[in-house]
Amino acid sequence: MRNLLRIHAFLPLWALAVLSVPSASAQLRVGLVLERSGKDDKSFNASAYQGLKRAEKELGVSTKTVEAPDNAAYESLQRAFAEKKFDLIIAVGFHQLESVKKNAARFPNQKFLLVDEDAKAPNVRSVMFEEHEGSYLVGALAAMHAPGGKIGFIGGMDVPLIRRFETGYVAGAKKINPKVQMLSNYLGVTGEAWNNPPKAKELALDQFNRGAEVIFVAAGNSGVGVFDAAADRKKLAIGVDSNQNWLKPGSILTSMLKRVDEAVYDSVKLFKEGKFTTGLIRYGVKSKGVDYSLDEHNARLVTEADKKQLEQLRTEIVKGKIKVPDYYLIQKK
Amino acid sequence: MKNSDQLRIPHSIRSFLRSVVGAIGGLLAGLLICRFAGESPGKVLTVLLNSSFGSGYDFGMTLFYMAYFILAGLAVAIPFKAGLFNIGGEGQLTIGALAAAWAGVAGAGIQSPVLAVLFATAASFLAGGIWGAIPGYLKARRGSHEVITTIMMNFIAAGVTSYFTLYVLKDPDSSQAETIPLSMVFQLKPFAVFNGAPMGGLILALMAMTLVLHLVLRNSVWGYRLKATGENETAGSTFGISAPGAWLSSMFVAGGIAGLTGLVEVLGNSHRFKIGFSADYGFVGIAVALVARGNILGILPSAFLFGVLQKGAGSLDLETDKVTRDLTYIIQGLIILGVASDGLWELPARLWRRRNA
């Protein structure tokens, strides 16, 4: 007990010692604050983490990654990074919007990168992805591989972001086959929805039973259940966020990539070169910030003709000839 | 502590001291585990203390977490008096928080901050209370086991809140799953000393509420009814104490108190309801009540301890290289173990008696 008290008494000294450690070199220091699901979510946060690790290796920056234990911790952790005078603080996920706004105002000289929302602050670079555009392309590809005219969609939680994937996906499929029929299911109403592969598998089996030939899944970790179902039934699935083709080679038609890793890496690189800009940056099919994945695992599934057609669609989206419906705009009406 | 001394110490204080020693033992065991991970226990302890007391902001955040845990802990401890195990705190608190957000929309015309806060408080308490009273009613009327019904009510609460958030109270200007923000009159002011941490006079109000509850449960007829039912329901009913009444009322009050989380989260912190705001606080409440050994006043130090650990979780990630936020869950577990292994205290006394027999 007495020892504990003694530590208490010296606390201010400890605090001083921690704060006064000089930064050993002029090395750039980047702090990354991840969402509750953490760096092993095989999806969004994992992608950000990989991007930062790549920056550490290739650009020689020093990095520190933290995973928030709860939503209130986002603000504390960003603030701790700012107080430690990190050069760049990266906040991943739309949950961090409010906290980035507050901290950006509190530390006006601190630079932030916010992924997936627009902070509208002068010292924040906000990166948003046009998920509906990427979903449009994989929707088109799904329709090409569904001669029976039935495709499926499985979402995690019924939130606007996932609706955005869904509307883009249907629109893409309708472009290829106007009579296409769509089966859609959402996994749940709690955070568990992102981490429930068995339920995802049941839903996928049900959709396959009802005639779906390709299922696009946007449900975080739950996606592996859909891939399992596709492999069991010798049907096809489409992955999301990072390249998931390797998880069940031959059963995964492609993955709708959301290049969070590129966004993180690019921003750190720009920062190092002194070219870091703030404001909203959109990653769409034009910059390939959202894209469909091609690798050795799906090389036999996606034909040259498919690719040609998809590239044609990409150019038309970029040129503005095709307007992909955006759920964020639809819900406002 | 010698055996002869022990006899003179009142039971309640002895029990409190045992809990404290148990908790410290658990904490020390948890810190020792860091050694295996290659991190020095002293450093981990410093990080934990620094992260909760290091600055006004840090302390404010610790109290902010403490507020969640007081409410969630009470929601478990009160029905426990009547012999019920309420694991529906999570559902009751989400419903209460949603009700607070609803109050902000429904009472948009209210001009007085006092009225606004009272209105939101009543809405949260009633909504959470009704949510808690449903399993209480099912238990009283049908004998349905409360562990089953409360946990099922958690899922229903998640469904109901996400429906209201997405389709009824949805903020049209946001792409996130959240409700329309509260107007200024509904927002609680934080203390300036906390330098940005979302906590103000509310924490004092919650502490006072806990004290009042403690006195009420100890001195009122209602408190006696709960206790008589909890200790021995058959004996209680022989004396004319209705067990169903005790179950229903304790679950209503517990749910209402859990529902007051709406004040902490919606009025105090985000100023709107966000799906998934709770990091399972309702379930942590079970641990909080366990460490307090069901004692109402004990909830305060116990909730504070959990607040320290919750605040420290993120800092461990930040300040150390080898241990992560998960260490605090190990520490929580060991603290519960330390407090719960009550029987060990009787061991020396029993051995002593046996030797002198």
C-alpha cells in the first residue's frame, strides 16, 4: 500500500519524464488511430494498417498504431498523439469524424488525415471513397456471370454506407442485364453483424437456393461465411474492401477494393515530400481508389471480354456519361 | 490483520476492506503478467495512473467512463437485492439513450435548459424502466427466467433503436447512422477544469443518487421487501411480502437507472444517439456490481476502478510497445477473481480454530 502511495506522490515527476524525452531524430512521426474492430479486421482497418506499415518500410517514417477500446477513446487517443507532437495523425473510420473536428480545432497547427468522412477543417485532409462506383463495376461483372439473371447482396448492418454499396451494385448489374433480379439481406442490427460468419453463410445458402448465382458481400469479417457457402455450392461470391480473392480461390469472382492502404500511404508520402494538402480528396474509379481486383486467384474467372467491358464502363463513369446512383444523395431527397 | 482485531471491526467495513485487498491483489497479479510479455509492471502501472490522473482532461474522461459504470452497475445491483440477475442492462441503456435523443426532437420547442434536461431525464428513465419492467413482469406473472428474458430484450432493443435511428429520427444531413442533433438547451455543460472531457455536474448528481439509493434500500419498506424476497422468497411471502411486486419494481428502477445513460451519452457527450455508442457498458456493469459485491455504495469505488481501466486501455496501446488494450481486460478479470475469492479469508480462521479445538 505504501509503495502505491509513493508512486502516486511521484506522479508529476513521472509525467515530466515522459513528456521531456526529446524526439531522437528528425524522423517523421505518424500516429494511427484505428476503430474498435482493430488492425486484424481483415478489411478496412487492416488495410489502413498495411498502408502505414508500407510507409514505414519504404519511406522510413516512424509509426505508432493504437486501437480504440470504445468510441469516446478516439478523441483521447488523437489528443494524446497531438500532445506528443506527432507530425501526422491518421484517424480511420467515420466514427472518428466528431473527435477529429474537435481536435483539429484544439490543435490548429497539427495535421490530420481522416479516412471515410469529411471533417471540413483547414488542417485536415479528408479522404472519401466513392463506394457506389466500385460497386457498380462489380455489379456489372456479377450480371455477366449470372446467366439466369439472379444476383444476391449481403450487407452487415443496415446503415447508409452499406446501402451505398447496394445501390451501386444493383445499378451496375441492371446496366448489363436490365431484367436482373436482386436478392438482398442484412445480417443484423448490432456490431455483431460485422463478425458473424455462420449467419452470413446461412443467408448466402438461402440466396443460392433461391437461384442467386453471384453474391456480393459487404459485411466485414462475416464475409468469410459467404465465401464458404459459395465454395460449397460451386457458385460465386464477391469480396469487399481489401483483396479477398485468396480466401477461397476459384469461388471469389473478384473483390471490390477500397484502397484505404493507398490513401494512407499516399498521404504519408506527400507529407514527407512536403506536398501534403488538406481538404476533401475523393477516391473513385478514376484514381482506382475503388476498383475490382484481379490476381492469379480469379484469373480464370474474369475473361478478357469481361475486362474490356468493365474498362469501357469505367471510362464512361469517369467521363460522366454514366451517373452511378449515390445512396447518400438519394436519402437526402 | 489479526484475528482478534477482526472480531471488533463491523461486518460492512470488514467486507469493504476485503474487497479492496482483493482488488489490489488482482491488480498486482495483472501487472505481474506484463513481465511475461516483457513489459515492466512499474511502467504499466505508471501508464494506467498517468492516463487517469495525469491531467484535468484525463481525470474528466475517467469520471466520464465512471458515470456509465455507476449506472450499469446499479442496474445489476438493485435487482440482485431481490434475487434477480439482470443482464439486460445493455438493452435498457440503449433504449434510455434513444429516448433522450427522442426527447430532444419532441421537445424542440422547450426554451428553458432546466425543463429540457428534466424532460430528457424523465424520458430516459421511463423508457429504460419500461424496458426493464417487461422481464420483471414476465418473471412475476409467468415465472419466465429473467436471465433469458433480459438477454433477449437486449437484441430487441438493438433492433428497435436501429429502426428509430435509421427511419424515424435519422439526421438527414449525416451519412452515418445517427439521430438529429440536440439543440443547445438540451446539452449538459462540462466542467472547464476537465479541459474538453465531456463531464460536469452530472457525475456529482450520479454519486448523490447512489447515496440516496443506498439509504432508501437500507431504510425504506421497499428496500426491506426487496431484501426479504431476495433472501428467502417463501419466508417473505409468509409475512405478506409479495415477491412479484419486488421483482417488478426492482426491475423497473434498475432499467430506469440504466436508461439514465441517455444523460451521460446523449445530453453530455455526443448530443445525439449513435448506433453502437456503447462498448458493452451494460455487460461491464455485471462486473462492476460483482466487484462491489452487490453493495450499492460499493458501486462507486468499483465504477471508478473500471473507469480507470477503461481510460487506461487506450493508453496502454499508445505508451507501451509490448502490451495492448487487451491487458486491461485481463486485469479486470483478475480483480473480479481477487474480490470474489472471498472464502480464502475464512481459511486462516478455520485453520486456527481447528488447531485450538
